[in-house]
Amino acid sequence: MAIRLGSLSAEFEGANLGDRRLNRRLAVLADNWSKTPGVGLPRACRTTAALEGAYRLLSNQRVTPEEILEPHLDASRRRAVGNDAVVVVHDTTEFAFSGDTRGHLGRTNSGQPGFFAHVSLGLRASDQEPIGILGCRTWARKQPAMPKKDRRKYAHQARTTGKESDRWNAAINAVEERCHGAAPLIHVVDREGDQYRLMSNVSAHGSFFVVRAQHDRKVAGNQTIWNAIDGACVVFEREVALSRRRPKHQRAAHGPRDARLAKLGVSATPLEIERARAPGNEGMPRTLSVNVVRVAEMAPPVDEVPVEWVLVTNLPVQTSEQIARVVDIYRARWTIEELFRAVKTGCGYEKLQLENEHSLRNALAVILPIAWQMLLLRQISRATPDRPATAVLSELQLEVLANNPWVKVPRKPTAREALLAIATIGGHIKNNGDPGWQVLYAGFRDLALLELGWRARSDQS
């Protein structure tokens, strides 16, 4: 899969916005934005005419985010065809915007105005390389926050009239409908998606799931999941580097953590979980046959919260290799967090000066494929560093890099050498490890400007 920076208009081919001019405008906007991500619309569009066209496109009430994203979703499905399996990671993020005029957007967990997006990201199971976005749904909380004392009073009404937790099954159904027959699907969700009806739904589709357990469900034999897995023997041990974590607000699901090397013990056991007495579970099987995998930190530091995952899956766990595969598939969930960082930090989505909610949601539909492309480029440089740079960059971009006095690249650079050179242009210091999103995007932005000058010089000669 050779995807080069600057060819993003191919991800929007076949867009049907009801007008050929709008279709062309979308392709131009996507190309301009992908070449200079994170700089805002005025600098990305370069000309007044292009900027006005972009604003008209995004604010057009006849143009919807679904229509904008549809060609990329279809292209992602085509990339899924023929794979042994595709891992579909589902997760929700919030987008918060500053400014007194943004109050109409709704409320977020951080207290700022904004809205939420539930995204489904496809990964090739063989190497966890991102193949693209497979689904996205946005919504805003328009109603005032309910006082804590009133939440139980209205809990039944919320359960029977629809709620945000329905997004997990809705996303799975949408991906299953789109990707039916393309490849076997493995749906991965975090603790918030730990629902009996979700696991039952995926099983009914004939697909697979890996769910991080939040609820200590009842199992056959008058036990619970936690009791049963506590008695399972450790099958193998593994050392994993844990990254530093600093939550942005107090309501974050996970607390702060320092980076450390953790020694993990992994165990597994088959179980029969029982259907909970909860609204929405009626008509589902009374029990589900699942496998439970426990990943627990052995001898954690005294002042740190130990790592522990309890994963519920319908994938096989008869061998240590199969158990390790389940763990690795769940670890791929962090890829979608990198995608969200690419949207927010790399593309600067939350800094866009768009006041209208419709414009912001349309802009997100354009930015998501850009963020996916950048995520793919960075992952290629890490996972397959020896792949030729021509797999991710054009010949002209490589020529600009080769003639740049600020960096040194080999005559035939690898993908990693080329991307490190681009990050260096953006201000990355080699001794600081792998480049982050900010310096990487700054490097691609400057590379686009250098490429523009290179083209102008060539045209004059």
C-alpha cells in the first residue's frame, strides 16, 4: 500500500456532493490541507479564492460530513479486501473549542463547548498498519448537565429512550454492513464498551471481539469473571514499556502515570458468561461462551497503580501464541489514540476559527483522512523502517530533501530516514527519540513550502 503525501485527493474521488464544483473543491481542499496540516485554513489554501471556496464548502448546509467521508470509507473497505483479518478499533473522543461564541456547540467533559465523535479505525491484522477510517458519528450534549442526585431518578427514562452507550453497537453494525465479505473482522473496544449486547451482536454477525472488561459478570458455576480468572495459571510473561500519562482533566478514565518498564504475567481461561438483567438485553442468548485473558503487572512499584487488563474475547486461546495474539490485538487499540492526537495536535483541529457547528463537523470529515495518512506514514517509518522512502514520498519531495542544507539524507533513503529528516526540518532533535506530532507536522508543512519554491524555480528555468 503505497500512499504518498499530497495524493490525498484520491481518498475523495467519487464524492457526490450534488454539484461537480463542490466535488472539485473538496479534492483541492483535501490536497492543500494535507500538504500543510496544522496551519489553519488561510495558510493551507494560500489564495483568497481557494479560502473562500473552502469556507463555502464547509458551511454549505446541503453538504454533510457523511457525504464528505463516504469516498474514504469506501477506499478503506477496498484496502480491507483480501486480508486474513482486519482489526476494527472503536473509541470516542471529545473536541473542545475556546471562545465565547462557541456555547451553542454543546458541553464536553472538560467543561468547554464542543462535541463528541465515535470513530472506527481499521488496521491490517498481520502488521497493524492502518487501512483507514471505517466509520464516524458525531453528536453534542445540548441539555444542561444533570445534578448527581437526579441521575438515578431519570436512569430508567434514559435507558428506554436511547443513550450514548448505543453508539458502540451502532458503529459495529455500520462497519459490518460496509465491510461484509471483505475480510474477517475483529472488533476492539475499551472498558466503556463492555456490554453483553455488544458481544452478542458481534457474535451474531459471525465476527470476533476483544473487549476490556469493566463489569465482573456472573459465570456458570456460581462464580464471577474475576474469581474465575484469579485461579488461572500464568501462561507466559512479557516486559512492556509503559508511556508517561498526564490526563487533561479530572474526569479522565485513567490517572497520571510515569513511564516505566512493566513485567506482565498473562493467563487465560474459557468461561460461560450469563446475560445481565438490563434493558436492551431481552431476546439475547442467556449465556455466551467466551475466553477471558488476564494481563497483570508482577511486582509493580509501590507508588504506582499496577497494570491489569481483563480481556473478554471469542478468539481462540488454546495455545500461548493464540493468547499472545489476543493481547497484541488489544494493544493495537492505542493506535486510535494516536489518530486522535494527529487530529488535535497535528492538524490543529480544535484551533480552527470556524464558529458554525455544521462547518466544524464537515471540517472533521476532511481532516480524519489526513490524520489517517499521517498516522500511516509515521507507522511505516517505525514498523518497516527499511522500506524505500518512495513508498511514502514523491520523487520531487525526495529531491527537495536531498538538496536541503539543513538535513543530510542518503542517496536512496529509507522511509524512516526520510521522515526523520522531515521531522528535523520541523525542529526535532535526534537525541529526543521518535518525533512527536507537532514537529512532524511542522516538518511536513515546511517541506510543502520548500516544494512550492522548488516547483516555481523549475518553471522559470
